[in-house]
Amino acid sequence: MDAVENDAVTRRDLSPRIGSEVILSKEALLSGVYAEQLREMLSQRGVLVVRGAFFDDAEQQAFTKTLGTPMAQTERDEVMKISMDTRVHASAEFQRGNVLWHIDMLSAETPNFASILSPRVLSDEGGETDFASTYAAWDDLPEDEKRAYEGLRVIHSLEASQLMVNPEPSLAKLQFWRDVSPPREHPLVWAHASGRKSLVLGASAYYVIGKSVEESRQILTRLREWTTQPQYSYRHEWQLGDLLIWDNTGTMHRVLPFPLESGRLMSRTAIEGEEPVA
Ligand SMILES: [Fe+2]
């Protein structure tokens, strides 16, 4: 696809509706000079990729600060280690749900605006990350469906997504999920302050309020299938040195399965949410 000059930043679109590669050096990224342009591109393109950045954790944190307010992800750190190996990370068990399409932090009223990911160890097979634009998917929905879905509200919970990777939990485990992450109600259609709209979907979507179990499942399955069509999706094949930024408020994502013994390890930072789902 054609290279696009956006003032000083060169952008190369990776697919028509989602995903762009941005050509910037590590120094340019860290300078903060391009932060406003990057934020604008992020909102328009959903996913930005920089190849060859080779950020360490401290540099990734410094870059994150240029884009917004960094989010504390654990009690101690702004950098979260993403691994599915329980020996590496206490919450690795939860992270096994990352193979399901989801939006991060829907347990909160205001989910994080963006996430920033760079690999430390990659798996030889699998481990690609898929993204789907919930803005583009909404824009293209037939008008009669838009009318049917607007105004609907959905319960999201950790329980919903964990049940898909652990379908027969103990009662204690079920209670634990509920205690650590109580259910949260969100509109199915997010009317952003910008005037754009996006779908609020993913594995955390438990049921549509006021609909039967079957009808809920029908709506949520229909919309996941619609949103994850190739024309709204981008699959990222990781290389060491990559820096990837995604707009968590306008995309869903998932990781493709990979061997747990590969040691795949990513560093993640995030930018605090700037508007509640409404
Ligand atoms: Fe995630």
C-alpha cells in the first residue's frame, strides 16, 4: 500500500480499515514531538506498529508518558509482564483468556484508552495478535440492525470470559472471579465524545439485559462474527524490536495460541482511560 506523509510522520497502511506502520526512530518516538500526531492516527487507524524500536522497559515507560497518563497496572509497576506461564506471572491463569476476542478493562467504567506492547521473548510458532476495528464494524452495519442494537445494554464480567477457558470451575473459583472483578453494565454501542460510535463486545460480554439467554447469545455471536471479518481485522506477526500501540476503546484483540513452554513474554504499558463507556 502507498506510503502516506502526515507532516513529518510517514505512515504505511497495513489494511484499508485498521492498522498502520509508522516510520519513526527510537529517538523521535521518545522526544514526544510526534505524540499528538500519533494519538490522532491511533484513533483513526486502531493499531500503530513501529518496527525496530527495540525499547527496553524504561524506554517503553518514557514513551508511554508522551502519549497520556500512564496507568499503574499492578500495585508496584507501570510495566506489566504478559505471559501465560504461571511461573512467570501470578495472573498468568487469567491471561489464558487472552486467546478470546476481548477489550481490556471492561470491568471498569472507564477502560484504558490505549495499550502499548513490545516483545521480550517470542514463540517460534503461534502468538500472533489479532485486532478488529469496532468502529469500522459499527459503521458498516445495516441500518435496521443499528436501530435494533442502539439502546441495548450488556453485562460484562470476568466470570463470562473465564468460563470459556475453565468451563467447570469449583464454586470457590467462581466466587473468586466475582470477588476480584464484579460484573459491569455497558451500552452495546459506545457513543464517543468525538461523535464516532463503536461496538462494545468481547469474551467478557455475558448477556444482553432484558433478552432471553438464546437471544443474547444470538446478538453477541452475530456481532462478534461481523466485527472479526477480514475487512475489519489486522493480524500482527511479531518481530523482536516491535512496538505496537492499540486504541483499546475502538478495537478488540486476541492472541493466537502458542506453546506455553516457548517462554513468550511481552512488556505492556497502558494509558489511562479518558472517557467512560457511554
Ligand atoms: Fe488484552
